[in-house]
Amino acid sequence: MAGITIRDLIAEGVALQIRCTGCGKTYVYQGDFRLRTVATPNMRIRDLQFALRCKVCRARGEVVMTIP
């Protein structure tokens, strides 16, 4: 199973919300340009969760997808 990729999110217009588990800060990425700044279009969401860190406290975050 391939999983959901950044390209799939761009095609569907889905927002990607990343919540820091350490300090509670929330980052929202929506739209073609914003999602491409997070990762490459072929990257799976499951892998993205382990690759990103909070800009404030450097803790790993959890990924939440929201559908507008």
C-alpha cells in the first residue's frame, strides 16, 4: 500500500495541520506552494510526521489532516 502523499493532498485541496506535542504550537499548510515547502510531493504523510520538528521547541509533532 502506497499511503497518502503530499501530491494527493495538493490534488484534493486538503489542509495539513501539524501540532507540536511539546509546546502545543500549531502550523497549518494549505495550497500547492505551502505544502511543497514542507516536503517533496512524493513523500508519504506517515514519513512526514517523523521528519518534521517544531520551530520553537524542536520536538516532533503529530500530523492532522483537515478537509475544508
